Amino acid sequence: MIAEDNKLNQWTDEASHKTSPQAITLEDEIRLLRSKMELLFQQEKSFTSDIVIEISRLLDLKINEFMLKSQNYKKK
């Protein structure tokens, strides 16, 4: 099983007090994608299976989107 690190939780704690309801939905989406990726990895037993890579790429996009929204909010 993949160990849960605190980076996602730090982003959530750092930004959740200052974000819109849309960002909270994005945080939930990130958590769900990460859980799905972990489960698929356990099933596939490979980080290089097509489905795990696909979910990983989507997760990367969502994390980048979250980071951009956090930075834009801090600039205001």
C-alpha cells in the first residue's frame, strides 16, 4: 500500500481557510483520484499499467489546478 504523505493535507490546511467552495470540491476530487490510483496500483501491481498512468496524469492535472487557484487567491 502507498503511504499517505502530508503534502496534500498541507495544501488543504494552508488554502482551505481562504478558498471558495469550488476549491473544496477540487480537493475532494484530488483525494478521490489518489485513492482510486492507490487501489488500481494494488490491483495491477504496477505503476506502469495504462490505467494507473492515466489516473496519475489526471491527478497531476488536478493538483496543478489546485496550486494555481491557491496562488491566484494569495495574489488578491
